[in-house]
Amino acid sequence: MLDAIRRAVFWASDFVWGPWSTPVGPVPGPLMAVLILAGIYLTIRTGFVQVRRFPEAARTIVPRQAAGAAGALSPFQAFMTALAASIGTGNIAGVATAIVSGGPGALFWIWVYGFLAMAIKFAEAVLGVRFRISAPGGSSSGPMYYLRDGLGMPRLAAVFAGIGGLAVLFTTPFAQPNSMAVVLRSEFGVPTWLAGVAIAALTWLVVIGGVTSIGRAAERLSPLKVGLYLAGGLFVIASHAGQLPAVLALVVREAFSLQAAAGSTAGVGIIIAMRYGIARGVYANEAGYGTAAVAYGAARSKTPTQQGLNAIIEVFVISFVTSSISALTILVSGVWQSGLSSTAVVAQAFNTAIPVAGGWVVAFCAFLFGYTTLIGWAFYGEQFLEYLFGTRIVVPYRWVYCLLIPVGAVASVEAVWAWGDLMNGLQVFPNLVGVLGLGGFAAAAARCSVTKSGD
């Protein structure tokens, strides 16, 4: 029975993402095509906002809090909550599985989607602030509100909230603890079930306190985890600097290879690299999921443009910094063909330059990455389900969310990531209906100065 369920999950995930076999050869699945086309459209519609306004976004990374603005979090806490939720083990384990399964070319497609994703997430953040509603203690926000109030599509809003709520509840407590438990076992010999119980307890301590508790934790932990991982990863890459030119050439060459490394049919190599690069890329930066609308919509800010600019920086850090560090460490060290996967292969890469201690750094970072994502996504799922069932669902949801964590810690790595690709991918479709349909608001915000933009 369990084996049949696993096969069904893999089949459904591949159906959504592709590749699809056609008379003219393999083609991307519907989700890959939709994400790429949406990114291109919004990039053009916003006048290449991710390029044109990137310097301003970098200068104003710590925005000021607007007096009297709705929201439960300060603008910086909202940015850090979004960053904490996005920079999870997907940036370590997800990128590693992309390289192991899709080859070195997957990194190129992570970069391609990262560039387009900056425009998508800019639009999501803008719409999150524009269409949020006042609620006790702050505000409520997310794609369900811009689908309902912006496009007048309450049924699609409910569909998104249902899919998003299920995706959070039955994906995040599985994927994040799984990757955390894998590296804790490989580096310290901690049984996966014990790791799962400990992670669940620590998550409960923050999640039960609600969004303000989540925001405070994210504000403190996000800079630490990014800084530590960046320093360790750059040291590993510098230790193998002689391999870097060849690796970069390999990344570009394999991104357009007509033959997969395992000897698949001609044309499959490109699609497989795209499939894993984009799937893991979106899992890492979350652009297209609609979660940015929840996090940035919770900011005490009257400037949708500023929150959109923060979202651009968030995606840049994830796609071009942390994800690149993960991919390049396992490529320059050569461990991507070692037979290991998930966080274990990244730990092995760090160990090649920093014996023993390197794996400890990855274990610690994976723990912080996964932990902050667990607490950030707990807030997202709460917002989705509260939209459907009201505030009475909040406390039971928090308990179930935490109780599922030990289950995820002991599950199969491959099945967990296939399930994550499937469930998170499904929420992209209704969200992008809203983002594309209301793209005019994003285009206006992209032209508006931060000081003049408003709700």
C-alpha cells in the first residue's frame, strides 16, 4: 500500500512538472511553462523592475515603519519572516537534490528562474499590502484576498486557501525536518525519530506564540544563518578555486545538453535540468506560491513599493547567493556523484575543505534554515486555513502542524521532495491567476517612488 502511494506521488509530481513526451520530443510540464511565462510577462510589465530598481532595493533593505499603518510586524520583521521562511533546507537539501537528480545544468536554471522570480515576488508583495484587510491585532493578507477583492473570484480564493493550507500542513512539517534529521544523523548519529521530536518541541515553543513571536525569532536568526552559511561555503569554494572555471563551464554546457548524463533520449537532458532547477528554485525562493503576500502584507507599512523592493532582495539572496553556495560547493568538491543526497552531500562537500567541522557547520545551518522555515510557514498555513474556517482553527492547526514534524523526520527523502514539489506546485496556478490579472498594480508600484506609494 505504501509503495503504491509513493509511486502515485512520484507520478503526480512528474505530471505537474514534466517532462512530457510528445511526438516532437520532450517538453516542459505545465508548471514549468506557466512559471517561466509569468516571470517573463511580469518582468516586461514592470519595466524590468528587478534590474532598474535593484540599487534602490539594496539601499532601503531596512525600511522605516509607517505610523498608523496596519500590520502585526515591523517592515524589517516582515522582510526577515519572508526571508526566514524562504531560506530553508530547500536552499541546502533542495539544491543538492536538484544537482544530484538533474545534473550540474540545474544550477543554470535556478539562476534563470531566480531572475524572473524577482518580478513575480515583487508583484506578490505589492498585492499583499494593497489588498490586505484589517484584523484584530494587525491585518490579514494573502492571495485569497486579492483573488476575492481584486479579481472578484471568491471561489478561486477559497480553492487557493484550501490548497495552500493543505500544502503547508502536509509539506513543510515533512520536508524541513526530514533534511534536518538527515544531516543530524550523518554528522552526529542522532536517530531521526529523536531529531524529529526535538525539532517539534522547539517549533511549538515559537509557533504557539503567534505571528509576533515568529517575527521576533526570524529577526534574530535569519542574519545569523545566512552569514554563517555564506562564510563556510565561500571557504569551501575558495579551497577548490582551481575547479571553479571548469565547473561554471560545465553548468552552462549541461544546461543545454541534448543528452542526459545517464544516457537518456536526446532532448531529455535540457528538460531534466530545467525540471529540477526550476522546481527546486521555486521551492527555495517561493516566488509563485503566494506566500510573499502573506509575509509582506503583515508589515506595518503603507508602501507596497517598499515591500516589493524587499521581496526582490529576498529572491536575490536566495537564488544567487545561498542556492549558488550549495550547488557550487558540491560541484567544485566533486561529491555530487558520490551517491549521497540531500543535506548529507553538502556536509560531505564542506568536509572536503574543513574536515569534520565542515559537516558540523552544515548541520548547524541546516537546523537553523529548517527551523526558521518551519516557524515562518506555520504562519502562512494559519492564514490560509483561517480564511476558510475562522479563528477557531488556529490553535488546533498549530498543534497538528507540530505533531506532524516527527513523521516527516523519518520519511523517505525522495518521496518527501516529490510530495513537496507536487503540493507546493498546485498552489501556483490559482495564485498566478491573481498576480497576472492584477499585474497593473505591480506595474504602477514599479514606477512609484517609495515615499509616494500607499495603500
